Amino acid sequence: MENTIQFICVGKIVNTHGLKGEIKLLSQTDFKEDRYSSNNKAYIDFNNDRIHVKIIKYRTHQGFDLLTFENLDNINLVEKFKGHDLYVENNNPTKLKPYEYHQKDIIGLSVFQNNINIGIVEEIRTYPQCDYLVIAKIDGKKSLIPFRKEFILSVNQADRQILIVEMEGLL
């Protein structure tokens, strides 16, 4: 039986940062500290090939994730990667704490308030305070809902539903 490696896209390289080869990544993943930890392998999708890189540094700056790769310590070596996707091997953490979910398991769930479907989770945005669900509402508008216990009554992955509290001004 052949053991094939599965990859997941964790973000898009949108720019460089500084002169020492740091890349600015628009992340689309969860568990960033685990995925971007030092010595982890990553792959840049470049010219129909996957270039293997080793992460040596990770930090956040103004809403973006900044990564430095081994042996790519100069802006001239990483500029060509702008606009390309970054992949990692799909090895999701298996021990999730209560109220922790993989982003891929939350995106697409229907959101209900008082048994009324108000929309679907379109994306998850991470801010210093907490993660926010971006809800594409049925009326065509979008809303941000903090993904915190105070606002989320339940997440039912089997029924593909999230129940939120009724609170004036939340939507």
C-alpha cells in the first residue's frame, strides 16, 4: 500500500517584509503556532512544483504572519514567491481542547439564532482579542460574531449548525 502525503494550503504569500528574507503570509489556517513552529517543513507552490522549505522563525505583525525560511535570508531570494501558496503536510493536531475546532470544520456551518437560520459561516478572522466568525447572512449582508463561549451556545458538527445567543446589536 502506497503512503501518499496529503498537503493543505495554509496561506498565500502576499509580500516580503524587510531585507532579511521574511515573507508576509495571509494565513488561512488554525493552530498557527504548531504549523509555523521552528524546524517545521513547508512547501511553496511555485511554477508547477512544490519547493521544500524549513521554517526557522514565525511572528505576527499588523494582522499578518511573518515567516523566515532556512537558507532564504535575503529579500532577493524570496521576492519571486509573492502571490504563491504555502502548504504543509496535513497532520492536524489530534488532541483538541473543549471548544476548539479546526477551521475547516466550522466554515460552511449554518448559524441559527432563536431557531432562525441567519446565514452561513464564510470565513474565520483572527484578531488579538479572539477569533471572529464572518457570517454571510441570508439578506446578503455580512456580520462578525466573536467565537467565544459568551456568544456561541453550541456547535453541532453532525447537524452542521452553530447556535448563537440572542443579543441586541450582535447581528
